[in-house]
Amino acid sequence: MPLVHPFTAMVGLACLSIAAGYGILNLIAILAWQLRKAPPKNPSQLPPVTLLKPLCGAEPGLYEQLRSFCRQEYPEFQIVFGMRDPSDPARSVVDRLVREFPAIPIDVVVNPQQHGSSCKISNLINMLARARHDVLALADSDVCVGPDYLATVTAPLLDRNAGLVTCICRGVPTGRIWSRLGAMYINEWYIPSVLLAWLFGHQGYVSGQSLCLRRETLAAIGGLQAVANQLADDYQLGELVRGLGLRIVLSPYVIRVEHHEPDLASLIRHELRWMRTIRMLRPRSFRLMFLSFILPLAIVGIALASAGSAFSIAAWTLFAATVIARLGLHLAHRLRGDRSAFSDVWLLPVRDLLLCWVWCRSFLGSRVTWRGNEFDVDSAGVMRKLS
């Protein structure tokens, strides 16, 4: 029995060391990213671009988000908006933009034809027929950008070895508490993890919220039909492009994404889908993902380390470092924004405990909810709609 307490304390100290180390490395990754500079752009070299915007419903802020794409400072671009339902309320927003920006070539495609399990990819396939240019930019409806977005994401494609350009995002919540918790998931756990992988040279991140590639590259991988049944269509698209021997470029541009969660059930559905997507992509490492939940891990660690008084100073030092790092992750994306830096500090324990709960629940099934539809996902990431 005398050995139990020292062993327990050492396990606790190990948990605290992992929590503090992971948190500090995340902050270093964020700092390195913020210090990164975009390469200079020569407008005369930028190719004509077709921007594809699939729509489904009129979520909050849709007009401002779509309008931001109409205000691009770019030599030549076309916008194609696509809907599957003729009565989609997003149509009135698009019609307003067509009247407001008559100088911009804007096409509207309304086509319910389904090409696979993914309604979004089916929508994009229907829209491609109207694309006039050989460089394609794809962006989700909830994305908001500045006037330099297109110039920044197309510039890397001037290098023929670059096959696809993607972006990280910053979640901007609507007012409700569930939206704020959802944005914290993105800004304070998911994106820092992406940047940490980037810091160590990993180039596997691809986000369907913003993609840019050449039409010939898309054709070479079999078109969007190749990912029409995939849950993680963006990840699979990246894998196919990489299979051509082309690079995936993580653009320095950070897009803003409106995050709206009307209630707790909506928040859980979204995060459960994202967690099960990660589990499908990384089934082995997913089991160890709890090591990235630094505040809960530190709480477990300090509880265990208290069994050994010899480690108390080191344990509390590591615990304090973890708490400071967690606060740093909370504040890092707010310092340059328009939101109060400390307004949601009280939500940190709630956010991190909810993250643990969603992670645990993600092991208990393979079903996901997407745009009101239920799907079952197999081990290869193929979605099958449930009737």
C-alpha cells in the first residue's frame, strides 16, 4: 500500500505535465501563425476566378456574408450561387445582391438533382456547369471575408506544384450562449490543434469552408463526384489532390465564420458530427484525444498528485501554468476582435467539460445529423441517408 500514493502522485504529475506542455505549445503555434506574413501579390498575374457559393436557407447574417464576396478587389471574377430548392429563402438575398452589384457576373443555379449522399457536394456539382473560369474558389454560405480574400487564396496557385489552397477560420458567434460555446470549440480547441500540427510540418488540414483549386486538378481526381458520398468530403478531396503529387497550401488568410446555435441540442448535434468525423479520420489517435483537453486533464492531475506531498510544489506550478495557458487560448483570438476579451471567461469550465462529454459520446455510434438529415457513416467515411 505505501507504493500506491507515490505512483498515483506520479500519474497526476504526468497528467499535469502533458496538460501544461500541450497548452503552451498551442500558444506558441498561435503566436507563430500570427507572425506569419503573406507573400506579396501581383494583381497582373492573378488568373480569372469563379467563386462557387452553395446555399441552403437564410441563416443569420447571410446578406452581409454573401455581400463580402461581392466586394472583392480582384481583376476578374464570377460568382455562382446554387440552391436545390426553388423556394429557398436564400434566393431573395441573392436577388438583392444581383440588383446591388450589376457589374459583377453573377449566375444563379437552382437544381434539385442529387449526385450522392452529400447535398452540399450535389449542389456544387450542379453549379459547376455555369463556371466560366479555370480557377475555382469554393466557400460556405456562413463565411465572411475582406476584399483581399480572393487575391490571397488564388496567389499560391501560381506555383504549379500547389494543388489546393485552404484557410483556417475564426468563429464569430451570434448572441446566444450556445453560439458562444460553439465558437469557443472552434477558436479555443479545434483551430489551435490545427495550428499545432501545422507548426510541426503537418499538411493534411483541408477545410471545406474555403477551398481554391484549378479546374484541371479537380478533373484529374475525378471531379466532385469522387467525394459526393463522403462525410469528410474536404479531407478526402485533399487526399486525392495530394495523390497527384501536388501540395496542400494553408493560406495565411483567416476567414470569419458566423456561428449560430439556437439551443443546446443543436450545439450537441454539430459537435457530435465533427467529433465522429475526426474519429473516422483518425481512429487510433482519437482514443488519446482526451490529452488535448487541458483543463479537465489538469484537474484530474492535481487531484491525483495531491496523494504525494513531495510533488505538491511542482504539481501546483504545472496546474497554474495550465490555467494560464487555457486563459491564453481563450484570449488569443479576441485581442484583435470586436468582442470583450473577458466576457466569456466564466464559460471555460462548461466549455471544456462539454468537450469531454461529446468526445465520450462520439464512441457510442456512427450516426450524424447534417442539415436536418440523419446519416449512418461507415469506417471508410461513406454516408448513407437513413429514411
